[in-house]
Amino acid sequence: MKIENFRTEPLKNGKFIKTSLAKYRANGIEKSWEVLSSADSVAILIYHKDKDAFILVRQFRAPVYMHNADGMTLELCAGLVDKNLSIEEIASEEIEEECGYRVESSSLYKISSFYSAVGFAGSRQTLFYAEVDESMRIGAGGGVDDEDIEVVEIPAKQIKDIVYDENISRTPGLMFAILWWLYERDV
């Protein structure tokens, strides 16, 4: 991806996030902390049974670009909880949009939920596991609207390497999901 004319400016009336200053008293001391309010999210570790591989996504993330001048991250398929649907339904919808597979919400396995970016945002992410095969493919994936998502297949025998390779810009949710999968299979 070619990025040009990258710059930052103050956010006014954010669509997905809201900044504020939290003020409170803790142990009798007045304190304040800059916070960011954002929607909760879902993320899905997708295992392709026919290929013995994981289906992940790679996409540009502006905050990462500010740190490494590349901005491309390897991630789980994921999305915001911003619709009047169950989190399972949102997860199924994200799998279709981003990765091109139809997965019934009832076949998702909930791994866990956790808070991310606790130092400034504290949004909750619910992590799911799904298995797919070629009969479930309905499209190429890549996202909707102007999303620019690359679908990536990582062979299962190489998945552990992602956790420890600091040259790969990856998310904590992805690393947690991989470790969960390895632990569950005692690999």
C-alpha cells in the first residue's frame, strides 16, 4: 500500500471515538485521566479445515503507521459492535465481509472477552473461534465500502511463529487467540 501526505489534526465530532477528560477522587486525591470512548468489538480466529491454515487479515492502521512508517498489521477478522445484532451475528457478518466465508452464528465458539487499550480506552473485545471449509466460501472477502483488507492464509504449522516474531505488526488479540489454540491442542 502506498501512503502519501500522512498528517494528523485535532479530531472534531469523531464518528467512531470520543475523547474526554475523566476527573475523579481516589484515596482523597483529585485526579484526571485522558480517555477515549469507543465501541466494543468482536474478533474471530478462523481455521480452514481443508487447508490446515488460519484465515487472517492484513490491513493499514494509521496509528501503527505513526510508529513504524508501514502501518500494515496482521490481525484476526474483527469488527465493531455497532449494530442492533447479537455479538455472534456481528462476528458472522464480519467473517463474510472480510474473509468471504458464511459461518452460522450458532457455530461460533466463544473463547473469552477482555478489555483492550486499558490505559486510555478500555473497550471490550469478545474473541470467537470458527472453522471453515471451501464449501462455506461465498466470496473473496476484502471488506465493504472503502475497506482495503487483504485475506491472508497462514499454515497451522507456522502459526506459532507469529507470536514471537517482532518483525510482524500483530495485535494482542491475535497473539492471545493463537496461544489459546496452541494450548487447547497441546501443540
